[in-house]
Amino acid sequence: MKFIVTGSGGCVSIPRALCQCKVCVEARQKGVPYARCGCSLYLKDISLLVDTPEDINIALNNANINSLDYILYSHWDPDHTLGMRIIEQIRLQWLDYYENKRPENPIRICCSSGVMKDISGIRNIHGSFMDYYEYMGLIKREIIENKIDFNNGISITFIPILKDKNVDIFLFEQNGKKLVFAPCDCKDFPENDNINNADILLIGNTFVGNMLKNNTVIHEQHPLRNELHSIENILEIKKQYKIKNVIITHLEEDWGKSYDEYKNLEKEYENIIFAYDGMEIEL
């Protein structure tokens, strides 16, 4: 399996518009890997994308991706869905539309039932975006409650986060190799034996270090700890599930760290590294 981290940023892209902090200034000057698009992941083998942050068009171009057949959604949050207009940009050809020609290869939108209900509720004044895309023949929606299998031996298991919100993480498997992608809202990490001995856990929802942007200290009682994993939490998950390697993604501008600082932090941990846009992962 060949993956590309199309976006390693968080709720806010790096550089943040108007921001003059050192991280954003450096990102403007140097571009990728110092710059980061919103969190997303692409699997080359089956032309599959997980999530569509607002800047997904830029991310796909940066990664030189030229095909897209599937989109999975992990949850409805705007920083993971509001780039869904990429569907129009990829499949809707206006000149063909006015000649009554429909796409022959609609994108398959695959979600668990709860997530599908949520994203189908994202709308404008005329109605649901997903309803419109399906009416136009741009997509085909498919509810996946457990696992989806592909002809080349790849399978993707949808693992729910048990909380008062529809959120899934994804287990990719082929030939005994495993990658778990847990992009966001996974503080209550699921107990699931299928995760055991994963080769890679690619995980977001993690704040990095106890000193963040503007010298903000994340003390032991800080409310951020109730929402996000600390590095110590990640080490516990890694140990519990005997995970070989961890890659931390969804790196927020608020963490106040540059690409170089993350590379230096990697020296402090065994088999834990930090994602960047364009990172390639092969299993």
C-alpha cells in the first residue's frame, strides 16, 4: 500500500492568513514542508482520499495526484469536509453538462451511516450538497458499517469512536500489513483487537509539547487535555496495541512549532515521527 499525506495541518492551514508569527512567516517563505494543508490522506493503490479540508484542491495539486475514485469521511467537522466542492471541480464538466452528458465514473463516497447522515446534512439554501452531487451523477453514496474489500486485497475497516458524535477511524490492511488512520476526535481511543500489532498508527488529535504558541503552558489541569492526546497518551496507545511506528499528523498552527522543530523532537522518541505534506508511506 502506498499512501501520501496530502495534508498534515490542523483546523487552520499553515501559514494562517494574516498571521506574522515565526512559523507562518517561515511557511510563506519556504513553502512545503514548512507549509501545511488541512488533514487528509491519499491511498495511491485505489485512488482513495480520506477527508476533504477546505484547501484540498491545493493539497492534491501539490502531491501531483491525477485520479480520485473514492472519498471516505471520518466525521463532519468543517476542517474535514468543507472542501467537498472538489467533487464538482473533478467530476463536473460544465460544457458536457449543457450537452446533457453525465460523468461515467461517479466518485464513491463511503461512510458509516452516522457520518453519512451528518455530511448529507451539510447544505446551502437550495439543499444538501451531497444530494445535489448525487443528482448530478457526480457521486454515489455507500454506507459501510464494518469493512470494505477491494480486488487487490486491500481492506478498510471502519472503527467507530464511542462518543456523542459520529466519528470513525480507519484500519487499512493488505498482505498482513496494517496502517491505522485516526485523524481527529479520537481522544477516547477505541478498544479494538484488530488494531493490535499495526505497522503504523497515523494519528491526529494530539497536542505536541506542554509549551505551545505565545508561551501558552498546558498544565496538568488544562482543559485541552480533555480534548486531545498528549505525547504521553500516544506512548500509552503505542504500548497497549504493540504498534510498531507512530506518525503524528493534524499539526496545529497553535502548537507554535516549525517543520525543523518537529524534526528535532523526533530525536527524543523511539519510532515516533511527525507528518508533513507530501510524506509518502509504503507498506
